[in-house]
Amino acid sequence: MAIWTDGYWWSNDGLRLHYRDYVDPATAENGRPPIICLPGLTRNARDFAEVAERLAGEWRVICPEMRGRGESAYAKDSLTYVPLTYVQDVSALIAELKLERVILFGTSLGGIMTMVLAAMRSVPIAGALLNDVGPDLGAAGLARIKSYVGKQANWPTWVHAARAIAVNNAHAFPDYDLEEWLAMAKRLCRLTRAGRIEFDYDMKIAEPLRLPGGEAGVDLWPAFDALRDIPTTLIRGEISELLSEETAAQMVERHPELDLVTVPRVGHAPVLTEPQSIAAIDRLLARIEA
């Protein structure tokens, strides 16, 4: 198992934010650009643990936690829980670490951030992976996200938490067994000092979503177009409600070199440890090295 170090950086508005850094002297000196893994709306650094552990022997992998998640500070102003602020936070991390070139892996919200960072052109992007997200977001997927984000819950044991999470997510992972639901619960949740299990994020991250247009904000097609000359992989869950087949096809039309991969019998979002995802990641990294 790869070992990470805990790192911290400061946002422009004074929040202490956390990241995991999977790096050793060999990967630090091999000249390869580091991989920055950007998580989904309610997720944290643990979402990429298996990906990072698999790649860490060859690549530096940095897993930041957005404000209001995991070990990162909660924002005083809930209206800063929006993609443009998250992008500013990640830009501050890249500057803090003096990274000259990066690879971005973005799941859901993290994929939106990846597209915006590409459009900003503030740091050279060597390659990008978009995990089950595109410039157009499916209405059914957005409605489902709004239905659960920001609703506090707690449970007495990890098994209770896993079973509750299974009820809400069975549509996306119809083949999961209890062991897999337990693994998801331990990525999503934390153990409190009171001995209860609860979600590991600030419930106020949902507040901007309730505003008119809060789930979308800007036209993302120009941001996606900024990836046209960058090696890019798009991973889509076969039964995803957020990324439709039609949107994925449009993305391929606009980015002919896009590597589109579909993960069977998975919805939003693939966890990137599926055989199809592993092969796609390895192809992307090989393209970047070439």
C-alpha cells in the first residue's frame, strides 16, 4: 500500500485546505507531471485512494479536498461553495507547490473544474480525464443530486451507513454487494467523536444548488473546447443519469482524439477501479509520456 503525506494550503479567503500527497523520491525526480485528482460534489481525497495507490510507484498523485469536505476547513460564506471558487482554490495549490505542468483527473464536479482550469490556461495541462461529466448535465441526474445533497443523517454502525447509502445509490451500482457498499460508506462518511457515522462534508454545500441556475452557472462547451489539443479521456457510466450518450457523442465530435470509454452496468459515477477505467487511465498516461 502506498503511503501519502498530509499537506495543507491556504485559500485566497483564508481557509486552511487539505490534500494527500502520494510521492516518493523516485516519482519526484522522474520528470513526469503530477496527477491532481479532483473529487465530486460530496466527495473527498479518499475517493481516489485506490487509484493513487496503484499509480504512486510511477507518478506523483495529489488528492486535494475542496473547502467544506474532509479535513479542509468549512467556509463561513456558503455561497463560496461554487465551481469558480473551487478552481481558485486548486489554482492556489498549484502555485503553492510550484507545479509547472499537471495532469487532471476530475470526477463529476471535479471534471467541471478540469474544464474550467483548461479554459483559464493558467497552468499547462499535460492530460485530462473527465469521469462521467460533460458540458451538458442531464436533468434527471441533477434532480437526483439535489434530492440528497445537504440532508444530514447519522448511523450507529458502518453497516447501517452502508445499507442506507445502498438504498439511495442502488440505481447506479446494481451489482454491488455489502462489502462494496461498506467501502463506499467509508469513502463518503466519517466517525464522529460521539461514535456515530455521518457524511464527511458541510451540509451547506447544497445551498448554492438551490439558487436559480446554481447547478450549472456557465456554458461549459467553450471550456471543454480548451481540451481539444490535450490528451483527454472521457469515462462514462453506461447507465449514468448525468452524462448522456448524446452529450458524450457531441464531445467526441468536438474533440476527435477523445478516448471515450463506457463502464457497463454502472451509473454516476464510475469509481475508476473498474477494468475498463484502469485500462483507460493507463492509455492516457502512455499518450502523455509519448
